[in-house]
Amino acid sequence: MNKKEFFIFSILLFAISLIFTLHTAYLMFSFFSAWILFQLVLKRNKTILILLVSFLVSFFLFEYAGSKILKRRISQEYFSELSHYPKPDASKGFNEDGVRTYMDRSAFQFSQDTLNIIFLGDSFTQGYMVQKDESFPLQVGELLEKANPGLKFNIANFGWISSSPLLSYFRLEKIAAKYKPSLVLLCLDMTDFHDDLKYRDRLENPRWFSPFTFFLYRFNLAQRWLEFKKGLRFSARNPKIPEQRYFILNQPLAKNREYLGEIERNIRSIADFCREKLQAKFVLIMLPRNIQYNPLETPNNHLEPGEYSVQGPYVMEPFVWLDQFRQKVKFPVFSLLADFKNTRLFPTCFATDPHWNRNGHAVAAQGVIKILKKLAAENYIDLSSAGKKQ
């Protein structure tokens, strides 16, 4: 490279750097981009051109073919539509509707003269990483049976991985009637605030599975990629969806107001559907994360590294929102935060994953039992031996 070429290359590097930032990663990216541009425009390097075109074609083929493979692989266990319901699988405890039930009862055993409880929620409700009967909805069944021997009841766990209130509403519409619910409990997780926005956006703008995104999450690089994109001067952003999945934990509630309308509407829609179509009572229960009740839990978080601060200043903001939301609705609203703060069981989560272990599900089950007793004392539900709907 002679002096003239070096001068031109330096100008290209400076110009491209202005587009990005002075961060090391962006300088490296700028240098590489400038070098490619220099080789293509001034040197007319055919080898670089062929390599660049080959890379772009390969990447798009990877995205296209990879999305098909991902869809096929995922659909082995979950339906590949947006709602990704679990498929029927007796070996994993999923009945004909992809639902887990107490004592493995099928839908036709949910009769009108029994107390039929449906749990809605995501992987925390489903019981990810624990045995089927260790999930807190089914532990509630065990506790109910011990405390009320004459009570006729059934429990259906509608929870599944990466669900949200919006998707739970769709599932209720599809199959809830056959379970003749007396009571529907929506168990809210911290991911639901973002997931509802994401799923609504995908309904309006359908897209395929992205293998690039899949591998980012698979190798815990999603947060780093997000931080890299933030530094790009012209990075495209979706104004409808916060970039951080845990925005509800990472910034003040006042800054999140514009994003809360979606989840509030979906919760109300579930409550209305329960009342008007199912003639069932509805209850909202917020599930806490370990960062909100014990910073010693999950010391090596491999699932969500860096996505929230363990002792951050805003981790309790979801419960501030819950208290405010409670004042605006007519159905009961609870949280299990106090139950987890006061428990002597430790740990309640896995060492490398914030999902609850059997202890955590036991604490949640006890908390739900307290809620059911309170609702019964207020004549909201019937826990007598008849177990009939109000």
C-alpha cells in the first residue's frame, strides 16, 4: 500500500468510524469494513468480491434453511405456530390437549359438579426442569387433597414454555370450555411484560424462526449483541418493543408506562372471557424472581447472564405496578413475594438457572393454598366437600 492508497484508506476508515463509535469493537468493525471497501473500490480485488458475495449468499441460505430446520425441530415437541403449544405426549405427562393435569385426568373427567382449577402461565408454571408432579400447580392438588379430603376437584396446568397472557388467552379460547373451569389462575412472570409486546408484534408482522437469533441465545450472546446494536448510530429499533427483555426490572416504572397497556389489556381480556364465556372466577397472581427475594439464589446464572441486576434499584417496580393495577380491576390480585421472602427453604432455584427447583415450587404451592383459603373465606370460591362453582 503506497502513501496515496494509505491516505485514501485512512479517510475511508475515519468516515466509516463516524457511523459507529470509538468503542474498540466498532473500531475493529470499521477497520474491517474500510479494508473491504478499499479492496473492492480501489484495488478491484475480485477474490474479496467473491468471498463477500459468497458470505452474504451463505448467510441468507443459512437463515432460510436454518429457519425451516428450527421450525421442524421445535415442532417435534411444540406446535410451530406462534402459540407453540406442547404436543400430546403421555411420557411427559401431556394429555390429548398438551395439558398436564392432577392425577393425569383427561378432560372428560372434569365434570360440572367438581371444583375445576386452571393454571395459566409460562415455564415457571409448567414446571420447567422439575418432574411433572413437582410443579406447583400439581403440588397444590396434593395439598388440597390433604386439607380437604372430601373435596371433589380437578387441576389443569395450562402453563408452557415462553407463554404469556396473550398466548394464554388464545389457549383458553381454544380448549378451556372442555375443562369446565370454576376458577382460572393467571400466574404472571417477569418476562410476560416483554413477551406480550413481542407476540403482538409477531401477530401483526409474522416472521420465521431465525437461526442467527437462536444461536445468540443458545450461547448466551444475545445481551452482547443487543449492546453492540445499541452503539450503532443508525441501528433500527422497534418503537413498540423495548430492546431489553427485562425492561420492567431495569428501569423506573414511569419510563415503562407506555409499554404496559398491552399486558393490562390481555389480562382484562382473560378475566372477561372467564366471566362471560366460561362462567368461571378469575384471579391474577404475580410470581417473584429470586433477585426480588434472595440475592444468594442462582449464583451462576447461565440462562440470563447480565440481563438484570441482582440488587438493582428497579427490581421491585413490577410489584409497584401490581399494586396500582389492583386498584383498577374488579378481580382478586395477589403476589407470592412475601411467601418467598419468608421461607426458610434454600435454595429455591437452580444454581445456574433462575427457574424454581422442587423447594421453589413447594413455596409457591403453599402460597397458592393460602390464596385459595382467603378466597374461600370471602365466598369467592367454594372449598366445601361439594366443590361446586358459585
